[in-house]
Amino acid sequence: MHTTRYQPSAHRPASAGASLIILGAIAFGATLVGPTLAPIVFVDPVLNTTHIPLDQPTPEPVVQERDKRTAVPLPQPRPHQPAPNVIVPGSGTPIGTTPDPSSPAGPVVADPGPLSGGAPIAPPAPPVIVGATVDPRYADALQPPYPQSEIRAQTEGRLTARVLVGVDGRVKAIEILRSPSRGLAEATRRHALTKWRFKPATRDGVPYEDWMTMTLSFRLVN
């Protein structure tokens, strides 16, 4: 059995080229015959504006804070009025006064009496002061010894001294006011500072320092 195979013809490439040429000619002719298309350009219209001035708003007046507050009237001072006379009852019979003819008659003010309602307060009593005195236990030791030089000189007389007595009864200082001789004055000074004893002065029973005057007599005994 014999099979017949398809064999392409030798002129197939030439047919394809002819077809392309025909299509190109048709297209070229269409461009020549058809209408010419102009490009479409969109142009925005011009906007014309006109400046119209607007009315400016009137500014509101600035109100101060103190103007917004309501003013409060200050109280006016009252005229001076004299204090009324008050009649105070006293503890005894009221004592009247003779009215002054030149002044208008008014109510008689009674004596108010004592402010505390009782007896007046008495002033404080003065303090009780007792001066310094000689301690009797040391009375025999008051006379100082007679210096030998004064005995030989036969010196006699009275001696006055001022002494400061402390709270313990001892002599803290001595001043010789009058003396027959210097030797008797020195002997008395030494003796007073070591041997003399006193009862101190007191103020309401409390001891305190005080001055006192002492007088001594110097006489030679044969």
C-alpha cells in the first residue's frame, strides 16, 4: 500500500512576502485617504478677579477689670457723740454738787465709792532693821593690848573707830576716825580684825553688812 505524503510547495515563502507588501500598501493608502486628525489641546479659561474691600469690624472697647466691679460706697464716719453720763450707785449717801449757772442743768453723778468695793489697801509696812551689836560672848576681848612704847610714853586718851561688820559677825574693814597716837591706832586695827566679834545687822530677820562706830578709852593704871 502506498502512502501519499504532503509536500509543501516551493513558492510558500514568496506568498508570505507578497501578503505583507499588500497589507502595507493598504495601510499607507488609508492614511492618505482618511481625514487628518488634529491634536486636541485643552486650555483652561482665564479667571478674572476683582478686589472688593470688606468692612472692618469695630473693635470692642477694652473694659478694665476694676470698671466691671460694682463700686461699693464707703461708710461715712458718724459724728462724734459724747458718752452718756452713767449714774453709779455708791455705798453711802450721794454727795451733790452745786450746778454751774452758766452750764445747763444735768443729772447729778453719784460718787462711785471704792473701786474694789471694800476697804482701801494699806501701804506695805517698812522693813524691820536691827543694827549690829557687840556679841556678849566676846565682850572681854574688845580692849586691845596697850603697846609698851605707848606705856613708856605715858600716852592716854580716847580712840574712835568705824568698823564694817559682815554677815558672819567679823570685822571686814576698819577706819580710825580719832586716836591719841599712831601706835594706839595700829594696835587697835590689828586687834579688831582678829579678835572682835559682833551680831550682824538684820533686815526683817535677814543678816546684811553694816557699819558701826566703836569708842575705846586708853588709861594707864598706877
